[in-house]
Amino acid sequence: MSPRVLLFTGKGGVGKTTAAAATATLAARRGLKTLIVSTDTAHSLADALAVEPGEIAPGLHLRQVDTQKTLERHWGELRDYARGVLGELGLDEITSEEITVLPGAEELIALLELREHAREGRWDVIVVDCAPTAETLRLLALPEALDWHVSRLMPVGRKVLRLVSPFVRSVAHVSAPGEDVMNAGERFHRGLMEVRELLTGDHASVRLVLTPEAVVLAEARRTLTSLSLYGYRVDAVVANRVFPAGGADEWRAQWVAAQSRLLAEAEQSFAPLPIHVVPYLPAEPVGKDALAEVGAAMYGDADPFAPHSVEPPLRMSADELSLALPGAGREDVDLARKGDELIITAGPYRRILALPAALARRKISGAALRDGVLRVTWAAQPYDSGSESAT
Ligand SMILES: Nc1ncnc2c1ncn2[C@@H]1O[C@H](COP(=O)(O)OP(=O)(O)O)[C@@H](O)[C@H]1O
Ligand SMILES: [Mg+2]
């Protein structure tokens, strides 16, 4: 049985860690075997829960990734992988110091660990406290972007390798990564793809945390679009730090009014997603009891651990491809075709899709963005090389 995986993301400081910890606490109190992990390198989970990592309550386990230790464990594969891919791309080899400063590297390692936890088979629920929006996105897109490089590079390398013996190779200066390098690289790459499958699969969903502020809301909208672009399924929004109505003073009345305007806007933007509201508490919700209360307020009667019913954003049929891009306007979306690849751009984000053979052979007959869904249709005519472009 696959565990239910719940990811929490949002802008820095909005309450991701709080929402994640509250959800996990609630799960454990309902008797679900729960693991909470953080991919954010600012380890505030233990602070929020006011505990040390380990079994922190009956049925509730907190794991904190020790990046250094995990990096050492995965280092060989990472290095070989980077060497193989970068080498083929004509780039210089990367050093371990460089890889740790690569954006997202630490999170990536945390995600690789996540896959191992999911495999253990002992968890009903895995809650993931993610790093702030942009980082997480880049990272979540990474496996597929790498897949693109690898699927075009690795097979070539393999073929060359099979054709030429090591002796001929050294004489002819054929660049082919060694078999050992390839295996480590492929192993690592498979790990990344498994993480992606886990996080975009039927048992996983993302909860977008925000506070009712204009800047935060704008970013949350873009996050929803890009998560969908990459195939992740958002099943709810959490609106945190909402001032309770009441009280007589002007300052508070103004905040309450401004927030309720923004909440109404959020409801429009995110419909049909439910918005779970968490009040602005009189004190920081630290510790399991306070977090359990946040959890209860956040979900009310809704069951936060029930299977989600969000369709996969990307669907392909014999002559149509559709991709949900909620919140995207026509001016944000761009489509280009290069051979058997479709390159879809939404704002600053880009996804490269390898077309299945049946679609790759034929011409695109039309593309349109309507009601937040991009639809690309294929004609019967064969596709000749060169590139097509449409918006
Ligand atoms: N609803 C709330 N009411 C009062 N304080 C809150 C609330 N939600 C979060 N906080 C506090 O705000 C701070 C930031 O929250 P945190 O969950 O760490 O944000 P993030 O993980 O998004 O950076 C923490 O000190 C937390 O205890
Ligand atoms: Mg946090």
C-alpha cells in the first residue's frame, strides 16, 4: 500500500512548516503511522514541534536529513552522473564543493531519501515540509529536465560503447562514458524519476500555503500554474494568519476588511480547490498540542488524508494533448515543436515533453488555451522535419 504523500509549499514565512507539522500531528492522533520530513535546509520542523528528531509522539516520526551524511552516501553516484552528463554536454567536470552550492542540491538529496521512506512500507502518511516556492519548483522540474538530457545522451553513449572496444575507443578518441559511470548515472537518474513518479502519482498532492496578502497571493497563483505545468496535483490551499473578525479598533478592522477581500480573490483564483483557513493565533503555535489545534481549525470537517480526486494535469490521447495550466493567460503560454519534442513554456517555466511515436509522426493542426487548459490537436498529415511554432 502506497503512503499518502502530502507536500506543503508556499512563499517564505507564510506558515509551511506550521501547516505541515499541524497536518502530521493530526494524522498521528487519528492513528495513522505518520512520517514528517523537511526538504528545507532551514531545519525549523524540530523547533515548531519543540522536539528532537525521532519518534516524537505515538505514531509520529520526525526525520531531518543530514545533508552532509547523505551527500557522502550519494556522492559517488552524483559525481559520476554529473561527470557523464556534463562531459557529454562539453562542460567541465564538477567538484563536490560545486555540487553542494548548486541550487536545490540539498533538497534533491532530501527527496532521494523520501523515496526510500516511501518504499519502507511502514507509513500511512508522509508529510513533506518543502523549501520556499521557487526552489522547490526548480527542483521538482529537475528530474524530467535531466531525463531529457539523459535519454538523448545515455543511449548514444551506450551504442558507441557497444560498437567500439576500449582499445579502439582510446585510439579513435571516441567520447563515451565508461560502463561504470553509466551505471551509477543511470541508477541515480532512475532514483530521480522514481521521486518524480512518487510526487506526481495518484497518492501524492501538494497543498499551497499562503497568507491573505496581495504579493503572496500573486506568487501563489504563479506557483499553481507552474506546479501544474510540471504535472503536480494541487488539492488544497491553506490560508494562514487570517485575523478573526471582531474587536473595536480601526487598525484591526482595516486588516480584517483587506484580508477578506483577498480571501474572496483567492477563492476565485483557486476554485474549485478548497481553501482551508487558519486564524492568526495570539501566540506562535509551537509544540504538538498547539499544532494539533491548528490542524483541527485548518481542516474542520474535511478529511485531510482521504485520497485526492485531482486529475493528472497532462493527458494524451491518439490525436490530442491537453495540459491544465490554471491561472495562465494567453500571453504567458508558448508552444514550440522540435522533432519529437514539444516545448511548453508558462511564464518563466518550461517543460520539455517527449511525444509518443504516434503523435511525433504527425503534424500539429491546432493549439488553444481555454479556461486554463492548453489543448494541442494533431492532424492526419505526416510531420516533416523543421519546427512548428504556435501560441
Ligand atoms: N496562524 C498563525 N498564528 C500565529 N503565528 C503563526 C501562525 N502560523 C505560523 N506562525 C508562526 O510564524 C512563523 C513562521 O511560520 P513557519 O511555519 O515557520 O513558516 P514557513 O515554514 O512558511 O517559513 C513561526 O514562528 C510560526 O510559529
Ligand atoms: Mg519552514
